[in-house]
Amino acid sequence: MNTNRELNYRLFVQTEEDFKRTEIRSEFARYDDIKNGDIEKVRENIREIKAHYYEGKGMLSDSLLRNNQYHFAIGVGIIARVCIDGGMKHNIAYTLSDIYIRRGDKCREPQELIELTGTMMLDFAERMAEVRKENSVSLHIRRTVDHIYENLHRPLTLKMAAEHEHLDPSYLSKLFAKEMGIPIKAYILKAKISTAQNILIFSDFPIADIADSLGFSSQSAFAAAFRKITGLTPMQYRNRYSEEYSLRTKDE
């Protein structure tokens, strides 16, 4: 299909309307702020974007809602790839991208997409800040962290983690606490509870099954650990936050 005629017409209209697109260097500077995990700069960019959202953007649809959805999907796709280039694991970046595009698809008001844009940018930036932090630690600790997340279903111990790295448990314990700022035992528990929180909100799996899948000796042991960290029992947490999530995404 020959697009020259329509292209020339659109360029003429843009000239007549004195329309100027956002400079690519300015646009990618914002992407770099996300890639670098510069959270404060990203917050500043979000405020600027919200104040001037439509400036420099082409109209991709006669529907303002669909126009915003298209721009949102494009932005998420670019940011995911920029973050992969910055060190984020590709399966995390692409899955996060899928999640946000689906949320954008369920928005019913143009302003919702603008708000979601800020949420998405900050989410990626915060994750990139963690990636950069993790990249600053030693190979032993990076592999230990990976080992922890790959084995959340097991009753992990310091001894098991040390054996995986062929290190003395005492040495690994000191090294982990020094580089991660938290004892390895506490980190393992935090990782398990964080995973449990997501399962409780986004699924209806029985609590006993969740406890078992995360390597807890019993449902009561899981509940005690969960309450110690969150201040709520697993059921209280599910009832409170799954309801809040449902209200936020009632159109999904």
C-alpha cells in the first residue's frame, strides 16, 4: 500500500497546526532515567508528563481513550526493552510489560491511562534500582539470591546455601549480611512471605497449599511467620488486599 499521499497530507497538516513532536533525545533521556533506576528523576518526569501529556504526541486514533492506550502500549514496550538492556531479566521485563498492557486495555477513561503511565514508569524504575544494587554485589551473593528464589518451595537453610556455593556457612553468613544488609535467614523468610502475598491476592489457592508450596513445616508455622512480617494472618491479608485489588480492577 502506497502511503505517500497520506504521509504528505499529514505532514502538511502538522505544519499548518505548528505541531512539533517530542525530540527523541528528550524522550530517551526519560527512558534512561528509568533504566538507571533514578527514582527521584522519574518522579519528576512523571509530574511533567502528567502536566503536558498530549504535547508532542501524534493522534493514533479518533478515540482519545484508544489513542492513549496505543501510546501506553508503545511506551511500555520500549521501556521493557530499555530495562533489559540495563540488566533486567527478559522474562521479568516482558511479563511486567504484559501485565501493564493488559491493565491499560481495561481502562475506560483517558485519564486512567495517564495515571497508569506514572505507576508503570515508577515500577520499572524501582525494579531497575534493585537490579543495579544486585549487580554491585559479589558473584557468590548474586548466585545465592538466585538459588533462594529458585528453591522457595524447599525449607532452605544457611548450610544448604553455603553448600551450593562451596563456602563455609559462617563466611557466607557474614558476606551476605555485609552486601545485602540483612541476614540470610531473614532474607529467605522475606522472599517466601513476599511470594505468599502475591499468591494470596492473585489466586484462590488454599492457605495450607501455599504454606506447603513455600516449604513451611505446617500451616501454623506459615501463619506465624506471615503475621510476624505483615502484622496480619494470611486470611486477613487475602480478605483485605484481594478486595482492594478487585475494586481497582473491577473492569478487568
